[in-house]
Amino acid sequence: MELLRVKGGQPLHGEIQASGSKNSVLAIMCAVLLCDGETILENVPELSDVNTLMQILEETGLKCEWIARNTLRIQNDGITNSEVSEDLVRKMRASFSVLGPLLAKSGKAMIPLPGGCVIGARPVDQHLKAMRALGANVTMTDGAVTAEAENGRLKGSAMFLGTRYGATVGGTNAAISAAALAEGTTMIYNAAREPEIVDLVMFLNKAGARIRGVGTDIITIEGVESLKGVRYSVMGDRIESGTYLCAGAITRGKVTVSNIAPQTLAGLPSLLFDMGCGITMEGDSITVDATNRELRATNVITFAYPGFATDLQPAMLTLLTTAKGISYVKETVFDARFGFTQELTRMGADIKISGDTAIINGVESLTGARVLASDLRAAGALIVAGLAANGSTNIEGLQYLDRGYENPVEKFKSLGAEIERVQS
């Protein structure tokens, strides 16, 4: 078994460059199904999820290849298969996002229900609602979704998307991509406003789509006959960036992250400032400075953008375990995202869970232990904890880490961390 061994206790110092956004590039790669000819994507993180989606796209008839570091070429000479195999889809939830583009381009699609991280209920009902609103006949049998457009083309319509947790990122992505080639006009109300959705729309518009209102909760799409392949550079990863900033703060160091638009981090910089960190934002970089500072407790609530990102909650909660005082973290997006806190308590953290709220009583220090990452963002959070802990921390579950963090060992080492992959 491969483990990540982290020896803590040393402040991190230096600068790293954010990788391309995992969440953004997966949506854009799915949207390439809509685009005729060659698409070149730059700033693509080399992750296991990206490689899985490359295999899925190749099943549909597209050709994918790495032509340089972080540069992916996808050739779309026509879709030859509208069905995706269950083995690949079950590896990650984002693979379900091929449904909309595949349906819009070929007029039909069959997608097994997805897998991915176990962090609570993440139904695909909003994806299906969007496809039905666009005129598709959608059925579910034997753990798979089959969708077919009447007369082979979707039709624009008005739709309201959202769940009890608020706007839906996946559902909004699906509706935008599918409506890009639909006949007529589509209006999406209560659209998600995440930066990754803005990135997807910028890609689609460059490819010839007619989409406006992105970044607001009402998006209008004028369907077009076809889209063409383009060259596009993916935005920086705000979740990865936030993880490194939290690592810098918890080790009482000074860390700069470049290749990231600070505004995409939403509430994180202000929360770090409230805790007592120094924050500097210049152009496409942000610096956190916690050198010789006593960090204070604060309160966090996750919410759809521009609220605090749920994907940053594990790293932020981990940072709060060594802040002076009592902090409250309320999780409003996923109903099972506090599972990783059991591993933090094994490292000496004082955390109590009450429904959708974690109550963290800051301790002087954490202690290294053998811990298990149960999902992607928990893996990042456990590294953050290990970097601050006395002694060594051995982290299992690296298959999750590899899904969303590009070269984390090399990046953390460049900041002065003692971290390595080892065989147990």
C-alpha cells in the first residue's frame, strides 16, 4: 500500500503556481463533444480524473492526446458511440456531465449513474430536469439514464434549476452545454455563478456559442447550428490554491500562490484576515503571511458562489483546529462532509459535530497519526493537518488525492515541507 508520509512542525515559505482547475477542465472537456474539429486545451492539470474522462471521450469516438506538459489535444471528427461504459463513469461523478453535450450533438445518449467521492447526497435530478426541459425523452432503467431528443435536436426553453442546497453547478453546466446547440432560446433561472461556469461559457463562446448573463443567476443561450474547435487556456484551480494557503497559515508560514485570480477565492481571504493572517493580493497572485502570529477562531458557513466554497471547507476546518478559541463551521451544501473530522480527532483535534455544524475548540498543536482519506478534499485537508502536527503523519487513500491535486509532493517540498510517498 502506498502512503503519504508528512513530517510536520516546519513553517512553509515560498511560492507555488496553481494548476489548472480540475472542476473547470472536466466541464470543458465534456463540452468539446459539441465542437467540430481540433480543440487544444492549455493549463490542463495532469490528474487521474482527467485521464478517466479522456477514456470516456475516446469511447464516443473522439481522439485525445497529451501534446505537451499540461496541453491536451482533442480531435472531434464525429461521435460514433452515444453510450458510455459503466466502469469508467462510476470512477467519478463529473463523468455524468457528458450527458448534455452528447445528447445535444448526437441526439441521444446512454449514461450509467455516476460514482465519485462519498460526501453525501449528490443526485443528478437537476441534470435530468434540464434535459427534459429541452425536450428530451429521459428514462432510467438498470442504473442508467437514456435520453433522446425529438427529431434529433433539443429545443430551447425556460427552466428553473436548484435544490434545497441552492443553485446547482452540475445542473447549470449541463443545461448550458446542451442548450448551446438547441433550436431557439434557452433561459436558465437561478443559475449557479461559480467561476468554473464562467470559464465554461468563455470556452463555448470562443467556439461560436451565443451565451450571455454568465456570472449572474439568469443565463440566456441562443442556440446555434454548430461549434468549432478552438485553443483555450483553463483557469487556475481555486480549491487547490486555497488548500496551499491554509497550509501556509496552519504552519505559521508565508505562502504565495500565483496563476489564480484572487476574487475566485470568494470568502477565504477575508476569513484568513479575520483570523489574524496578513493577506496580499496582486494581479494573479495571493499571499498569506502567518509568521509569528497567533491565529484566532472564526465562523464559516458554506454556500454557493460567491459564498464560501464547500470544497474548501475541509482545509479551512483543519486550519481552525489550532486557532485560539471556539469556531463554528456550518455545512449547507453536502450532508456528509464532516466524516474526515474523525481522522483529525485522532490527531488531537477537539471537534464536535451537531447536525450540519462542526464546533472546533482550538488546541495548541496536533500530533501525527496514521489516518485515512475518504474523499478528495479530505485528502488535501489531512496533508494540511500533517504539516502542522508534531511528528509524522501517514495518510492512506491516495487514490483520492491523485484525482484533484497535481504534483502535491513536489509543490509542498518546494515550500519546505518534509513529505514523500512511501510503501507501507
